[in-house]
Amino acid sequence: MSIAVHNLHFAYHEQPIVQGINLTIPSKKFTAILGKNGSGKSTLLKLMAGLLHPTSGTIHIFDKPLSKLSLKERARLIGYLPQRHVPTFPFLVEEFVLTGRASYIFSTPSKTDKRQAHLALQRAGVQHLQKRPYTELSGGELQMVMIARVLAQEAPIILLDEPVTHLDLPHTERVMTMLSDLAHAGFTIIAILHDINIASRYAEHVVMLKEGKVLHSGTMPHDVTTVEDMYEMPLKTYHLSGKTFFVPREKNAY
């Protein structure tokens, strides 16, 4: 397993957010984290990234305690894409992606660093943007460049907080297809998603949260009951190409 979480608790100002989570994330798979707003999804992801420290409990990355890893060790194991990023300095795209190599660079970028940054741009399909100022990109372009920066880290685990929430349909398809391809190529992908049907289409493993606790962990449930419990609303299912999809029931069916 890439990540193992044991009895994890976290609170903001004594308000419990994550409550006794026990969880294992499979290696080299695409895992989606689902749940209502306020269910603890982003907090859990930040805890797994080492950006927050748990109130109690442990997180292991490839059997190593996360709390014992140095910043450099963590950066070489985990890539993290935040929910929002506002560009402030007009780096060229290629310069920005190169900053993903920070844990490898001693003083100046080496040929290897530049090569890996270029490969990351290619893998994300944004090499044509490399000479563009980072501050002039569209939302979809910005998200792909952010992913390229994470790929430049060469970290085997990639955590993404709502990577497609503000994207249109073509960019959503592009990002999700790329993440699925990365999982098939051997990366462990963990993404918070708001759309359960996108998760059903692409994710091999899902974690469903409710009030800071794990409601379900495994393949997407075919039984609507668990999903209704998570969203606290009546749903119905339909099946297509071996996948289960969920839609709200009609009002007159409530």
C-alpha cells in the first residue's frame, strides 16, 4: 500500500474535522475521495501530504512514518496539487514547471532537471505553452501546467484537491484521462472529486467520507444506499459499460 492511515484525528480550534480514520490507499491505482462539503476531504488530503499535523494517529508512506520524513524526502515521495492557485509572478511556464524539481536542485538546475521538466510538460500535453508567461494562462491551461509541475517532481504519489471542479467538459476529459493514464503507468493517484459520476467512470478505488469518518473504502458501490447515506439525498442508479452512475430522483419520487 502507498499510504496507510491509522486512527487519524484532526481538529480546527477544538472542532473535530477528521475523526478516527483508518484507511489504506492501494499503490499504482486511481483513488477518488468523495463526500459532501465539510466532510473532511481536503483536510484528509493535507494530512496525507504532510501539510497539516494530526491531533493523534499515524500516517505511513510506503511503510515509513510521514512524521519522520524530511521535507526533501516528502517532496520526492508526494506531489500535491492544491485546490486553488493564484499566479502572482510572471514566470515562463517552463520556469514554473522547473520549480517542481526543487528537492533535486542543489544550486542551479542540472541537465537532468531541465530534461525532466520538459518531459513533464510533454506528458501533460502543454509543451506548446512553455514560453508563455504563467500569469497569462486560462484556467484549463493553468491546471495542466500545475499538473506538469507535480509530474516534474517524479514523486510516485500524486495528491490532487478538486483538479477539475472549475474546468469545462473538454478540459475535464483531458485532465481525467491523463490522471487515469498516469495510474496505469505506475503512479498512485489520489484526487478529491465533487462529481461521483466522474469518479465512477475513472477511479479504480473510492473513499467516501461523512462527518470526518470513512463511510466506504473500496470499489464504487453498486448499491445506492451507501451513496444516499453519504449525500443524504434520494438517488437512483443506472448502469453503462459496466459502470454505475447516480442521479437524483425526480421530485415527485421523493
